[in-house]
Amino acid sequence: MRDLTAVGRKLSKAIRSCRDLHTFKLLFGGVAPTYEHEGLMRRMSIRTLVDIGANRGQFSLMARMCWPECRIFAFEPLARAADKFEKTFRGDALVTLTRCAVGERCSEAMLHVSGKDD
């Protein structure tokens, strides 16, 4: 049953991503906006967003759709995810990605990554 629910969520995101050409293209690059946050996000007005653990940019992409003038500061330590994030936001002068983790203090640590990086 859980697999069926996950498939339904993915299908719903794919259908919603077909609304405009930009998000449709990103879908084939492996990035879809976090539509599950859209209702709440559209009720807010945010000018600056800090996306810690930005992954491929799913949340930042939804933020960009809800708040086109929002300044986004994103942090992502995983190279593959950060590469996709950069590709997603290429040419967006209001987005800055820093390729590192964020923590309480400056240090080095082992990062454990699950099989599903998102």
C-alpha cells in the first residue's frame, strides 16, 4: 500500500509539473517542486529563504514559483545533488548555492547518506 501511495504522489507531481515548460523540463532532469508545501507557501510573503540541505532544489524551486523575487541562499554538501541544484537554477541571479553542510560549528564530520538522497 505504501508503494502505491508513493507512486500516486510521484504521478501527481509529474502532472502538476506539466503546467509550464520550465518545470516540465526540470522533471526530466530529476527535479520537481515540492507541491505538498504550495498551499501554505502561497499564503506567505517571503523575501529571503535559507534552504539548508537543499538537495536537488525541490523546495527552492517551489519557493521560486511562489515568490519570484525571493533571494535564496541554499546549502548542499552532496556533489551530485548540488550539481542538479546548480543546473536547475542556472541563470537565476537571486539564488546562491554553497556546497557544504551547515552545523553548530566549523568542523569536519562523516556524512551518512541513505540509498534515497532526497
